[in-house]
Amino acid sequence: MPILMQGNAAIAEGALRAGVSFYAGYPITPSSEVAEIMARRLPGQGGIYLQMEDELASMAAIIGASLAGARSLTATSGPGFSLMQENLGMAVMAEVPCVIVNVQRSGPSTGLATRPGQGDIMQARWGRHGDAPIIALCPSSVQDCFDQTVRAFILAEKFRCPVVLMPDQVVAHLSEGLELPGEVTRSERSRPTCSPAEYQPFAAPPGEIPPLAEYGSPYVFHVTSSMHDETGFSRSDPETARKKNLHLHRKLHDRVEDIAEVRYYGPDRPGVLVVAYGITARAARAAVQGDEDAGVLELATLWPLHERRLAEVAGSARLVLVPEMNLGQMVHEMRRIVRHCPVHGLHRADGEPIEPEEIARAIRDSGGEAR
Amino acid sequence: MNGETQVLLGGAGGQGLVLSGVLLAQAALARGYHVAQSQQYGIASRGGFSGAGVVISREPVLYPLVTEPSAVVCLSAEALDRYCRGLAPHVPVVYDCGLGKTPATGRGRPLPILQEARTRGLPESANVMALGALARYLPAVDVDSLAMAVQARFGGQWRQANLLALRAGWELEDCHEYD
């Protein structure tokens, strides 16, 4: 029997089942329920809840807690996500596993605090200086909020990197039936097996993830946000920088098939392919229901993009349509990946979700290309 | 969408219409339906507009927001303005008759909900009373399934108050004679 639960509550529940032991945050609409539930539940389970002075400190705190061995989490929305970017970059550079929930609201700036948006897609990928690749997931239902939160903790540990979960406000504040599994697969951190004297916190064969010791353990190690070699100490020569940057990039992009989840709904060879994510993916699925020529490709993972799979599904299309609650973000990626047919955007940035009828109309209005 | 019941419940922030939506969704879920309950509110914690949408279906709900309402509840004039545009003539609009306004479209069902809640000493439970009245128009739920949702949600004095309000609303709609 499913239980009625809100998206934000499902994220909190997923995090608790996944073994989260540390939360630091600064509550902000429309993500505050995550903080509220963590404040109520974590201390009773031996975990720590810290209400921070701002989002810069929140991000710093979850990095420190993770290095001390905790599974750590924060939740925020647009304005707070902007403030987290600098330390998010540090988590990338220092290869610190952590999970950040960014409930997307309508912007820019403080914008419309209670209304949905999907305007943080490019910020999630490029919001930090330097290349700084990360993993970003995007749930489209309450069940998905739970499942993808569990997965976020697994990916964070497996790839030693921050993972951002990016529900839009509609999904985060939606209540639906949720099937809670008896138990969930928990993330396992890879620990060093060498002696403390031999431990190098950033040493691993190419393509592999170095084991991470805990602060407070016999493994004493140095972490810096500046360029560093395998020992963790700063080095500024070009070869060290080249190796480190390539490692950060390749550990995610060479393993994209293990990370990126792409969901396709529709006929085998769609003439019209709608590429969407979050609440917009559900509008798209409703829009093409019963259409034998149109399919929906849902990006359950936003970054890294599974480019090969996207090109493959789009191969038969005469038109690719990308509806999103912004003035054009993911559509540019689709234009880069899909070259053989037109890629149209359908954009809305007024704080209102895109309805199925708008997508259905865009397919009809595309006329010759679509039919 | 086909075979779906879609309900809008609107009022002023603090009246509890989002909670009414949650109770409705809970009752329908318990009866084996697929449900999706959404909410719409402003930045003020009290006052201003606040509303909920509930989609109830035998099939998994693809798009979870209300696009074609099959029933509407309004406890504020602003809710009447927002939610009663372009409704089909048969769509019932359960609304408070003291708002000084009538729905522009749909089939109006004016009821003295706010006054009745005050008279019975249950002013905080007008939202649940409205839900009881609405239930007359929703085949997916009845007063008993809603009562179970109320019991699961509330303890102490609020459980009793809301159970009274729920049944009062159900009877209010039953006894009321429309012009």
C-alpha cells in the first residue's frame, strides 16, 4: 500500500534510508521541508543537524563532515545554490562525496519564491569557475524523489564527487503515493587498505576513484582547493594540473553509461521526439499519449549527458522539441547533439509550468517537420 | 484527461485548503486510486491566495496538475476569480455564499460554510466542512473514507472538531435547497 508523501519529504526519507548522518543548511522556499524533517529526525538517529548562518557555510560544513566520514546533505533553492557554487567547486577539486538538493524556483535572483522554474540547468554544470564537472539528477515524481536521492548518495561515494538533485518546485511540493522499499542499497565508501604511512588520498590508476580515509582516523592527509598531486599537497606544475583536471573530467565522462539514466517512452522510431525533464517530462508524456509518431525522452540525469543514447533515440526523428521552464538551456545541448533535423525549443519563464496542451500544440504547429 | 477526477480547492492563506487537498488525496489513495496533490501559494504565510489541486485516477497519473477541473471549492473571492474561468456548465463550484460574489462559470453551489463553521464553534474547520460538502460530487470518496483520513491526520480536540465539521459539510450540501 503506497503512502501519501510530498516530494521534499520523499527526498528527506530517501536520504535517511540511504544513511545520511549530517545535514547543514539554511532553509529556503521551496526546499524548507527537507530541513524541517532533518531537524526533527536526524538528532534522534544519532545524526547531526546544523542550521547555518548562510549557504556558503552550509556547503563548507557538509564538505568537512564528509571528510570526517559522514554521509552529508544540504538542501537549498536558486539564491542559495548560487551562494554554494564556490564551495561546490572545492568539493569537486578535493573529490569530496556529498549531496546537494536544489529545488528549482523561478528566477532570476530571488525571483518568484513559491513558483517553479527550470533555470538552473546550466548553472548546475557551469556555475563554478574552472571546468568542475559534477553529477546532476532530476526527479519527475515523488517516487523518483525518493529513488534518486538514494541513488545520489551511491553515486557521490562511488565517484567521490558532489551530486546535485534538481527537482523543480512542482515536483518538490507534489504529494503522490510512494512505495517505500523494505531496505535500500546504501553507498559504500572505498577506504584505504594500505598503511597510513603509504596513504595518498588522490592516487589511483587512470579512470579509477582513489579510496578516501576519514579525518580523525590514523590516516592523516591534507586537503586543499588549490591544484595538488596524489599526496594532496599543492603543486603548480603543468603536468600535475593536466592530470588532475583530466581525472576530474574523465572519472565522470568516461563512465557516463554507469551514471546517466535516460528514460524513453514511445514508439520504436519516433518521428517527433520530445526531450524533457522534471515536471515538464510528465507534461510531455501526457501530450503525446496515443500519438503513434511521437515519443518522450526523459532526462532523469541532467549531467553528465548520455550523448550517445540521445543521438541514437533521436536518429529517426524529423523534429526534436525541447520544452523547458527557462528561455533555452538544455535545447542548446540538443542542438549540439542532434544535427540531422530541426531542434525546436518551447520555453516558458513566467513561474507557470508548461501544460500538456502547449506541447501538443507545438507538435501540431510544427506542421511539415513533424508530419 | 480520460477518467480522471480533477479538483481545485482555493481560499485565503491560513484557511487550510491545501490541507483539505491532502485529506482528499489521502482518502482516495486509501480507496485504491492513484492520486496527485499539488499546491499553489504566495510568499505570505497568512492571507493572500492559497490553493490545492487534486487529481484522482484509476490509472497512474501522467500529468499531476489540474488542467480540466471536474469540481471546485472556493472559500475566498480571489479563489472564485482564479478558479472559475472557463469551467464547463456542469462543473460544481462549492463556494461560500457570504463572499459577495458568484462563480463566473460552472454550476454554482453557494453554501453558508464560513457562517455555519462559526455557529458550530468550529471556525478553524471551515476547510474540512467545505471538503464534506464537496464529497457529494466526488464518486471516488465518501464521508467515511474522508473521516478515516481526518482521523489519521489529527489528534486530540482537532480530530473531533474536524470529524464534526466533515459530517456537517456533508449534511449541509444534502439539506441545502438551491434557487
